[in-house]
Amino acid sequence: MERSHAEAVIRWNAQTVAARLRVLADDMLYHRFPKRFQMDKQIEALEKIARQHPDNPVGHFCAWHFSRIARVLHTQRPLYARDLMADKERRLPLLPALKNYLSLKSPALRQCRPASA
């Protein structure tokens, strides 16, 4: 079975991403500073295929997604800023937590009280 050029380019991109993820995992494991990552040739090949076949959405889909993956692997930062905690959750509930902890019904204080014999 003969494989198409587009399939080979997509496979090349996937293998490049997989190899980079393995290198990053090793760098984290062995506490090494990661080297710069470039995937320009692979992305250009995908974009060329997308331009050659404008009616086929697969080329555009792969080019867009692999370019986003390449950007994340290059910068090693999220693509957009995230606010993981709502504004009202930013402040830790210190006073309510202390009130519950110091309550006579608190299991922590019940264990500290001397047992009456």
C-alpha cells in the first residue's frame, strides 16, 4: 500500500511532537534545562499541503493544530491567560476556618481536651 505525501507529512509532524515530548520528559526527570525547539519546516510542509488543497479541510485542520502545539512546545507557556480562581475565591477563608477549628464542637479540640475520669 502506497502512502500519500500528505499522510507522510502529518506523520512527520506527529513524530516530531512525540520526540519533543519525550525529550521534555527526560529533561524534567534529569533536571536539565530544555533546549530551543523549532518545528518550522514541518509546519511549512503542512501549510503548503493546505494551500495546494483548499477544498480539503484535513490539511487546514492539521496545520492549525500542529502550529498551536508547536507554539506551546516552543514557548512552554499556555496559549492564553487563565484565571483559575474566581475573584471571591482568591482570599482564603482564614477567619471562618479558625472559628470552626476553635469551636468546642471541633474534632481537633475534642482530642486535645483532657479526658474526665
